[in-house]
Amino acid sequence: MPALQQRSDRPLMSARWLTCLLWGLLLTLAQAQQAVPALTAHVIDSSATLDVTQRQQLESKLAAFEQEGGAQIVLLLVATTQPEDIASYANRVANSWKIGRREIGDGLLVIVAKDDHKVRIEVAKTLEGAIPDLAAKRVIDQTITPHFRQGDFAGGLNMALDQLMALIRGEALPLPKTPSARVQSDFQWQNLAILLFVAIPIVAGVTRRVLGSTLGALATGGVVGTVALLLTSSFLIASLAAVGALLFTLFSALHAGTGIGSGWGGGAGWGSSGSSSNGGFHSGGGGDFGGGGASGDW
């Protein structure tokens, strides 16, 4: 009997041992890959290769280029990508960061592994026509690696970026929206939000008292629809705003005496969470990287 029990316990022990082995392998594989750093700027140097001035100059160059044409270039310097090769690491980082505009995908990553003496230009699919593999390889062999061999990392990267930017400028990419257009659009939507959440309860209260429930609702809808049309130039949005104001006025008439604006616009809290502007660098949310680009060493 004890021998039988011992034999029956063996499969259970084997299963536990196999489970532990699989978990160990998974942990080993996870640790074998370098972590993808947080995307905080156009230039990220975790290898302490560039000084503050050099990093700021490159950052300004890339920020101005993105504002000018929309395409997004990010420069990453790390000590090593080992045990992962630089091509697979660059592709993983680029796809994780989603460099480039969401609707266009015009992103490019330049990655330097200083201790490995390797460099990689990773090109999003949208830019593969502007920067084919041969052109990326030429920039590495003729510009980057000669400067790197002399210890001039900032100079090599600066010249390489100029060449890559020139190639991208030759591509017929949509221009980015102008800051004035974005500000005007934000202003219109903020005004519309104020209209919907603050003005409607007040207007509804006045028109309902003066004209009665039905006429007051119609008048409120007409006023709100007209103002929404002036703000957005959209008949659809204006119609929705008018119908919403009309229904709110009719609904509030059922609760006369409770205070029209006391529970709907609410006053505090809505506008403060409307648009968060962190002021920091962020990905454009696009850029499908399929392995295009080139690698080199020095």
C-alpha cells in the first residue's frame, strides 16, 4: 500500500516540478529583454553620453522639426541592448512608443548602444519611401560611425539628423495643424461646454418663468441652437444642442421649485477636468514599424 501511494504521488510531483521549471524559464526570458524606457523627450540619454547643452540642442532641433512638418524623430542612447540585438530592441521600442502622428505614422527612431558600439535607424512604414534601407545605411556609414570613432557623438548625431530631416522633407506628408487653429478649435469647444453646462439652466429658468413651460422650452432650444451654430459652424451639433436644451427645459419644468441649475451644471468640477495639459513631450500615437531601416557599428 505505501508503495502504491508513492507511485501515485510521482505524477503530482512531476507536474509541480514542470510548473516550477516553466515559471523559471518565463522569468529568465522576461529578464533577458531590456526594459523599454519611458518616452519623456525627443532625446533620451540613459548612457550619459551627451552633456546638458548637447542634449538641449538636439532636443530643440527635433522639436522644431516636428512643429514644422509633423514627422516625429526620437533619439535614444542606451549603454547596451544585450542580450537582445539592436535591431529587435529598436523595433520593440519604436512600436511601444508609437512614434509619429496617429493618422499618418511618420515616425523615426535613432538608437545608439554605446557599450555595444552599435547604432540603428528604425524607420516607420510611412517613411520607408523617403528613407529606404540603403539611405539609412548610407547615413550610418558616412556620417554617424566616422564621428563616433573619433568620440564625437553629438556632432555625428547632429549631422545625421540634418540628413534624415532633409530626406523626410522631400516626402509629400500632410502638414501639421497650426497652433492658431488648435487654439481656436479648443476655444470653440470650451465655449460650447460653458453654454451647455452653465448657460442652459439659467436661460431655461428665465424663459420658463416668462413664457411658460412649452414656449420657454422652444425659446431656450432656439437660443442654444443658434449660439452653438455660431461657435461650431456645424448644423448637426447645433441641432443636438437645441434638442438637448429643449428637453432639459421641459424636464426641469416637472421639477419646478427645486432650482433649475442646482443639480445639472453643478458649478464646480466639470471645467477643471476638461482638458489636461501636462506640457510634456508625448508620442503622436502612430507609427507602424515593420523592421525598415539599417544598423551599423563603429
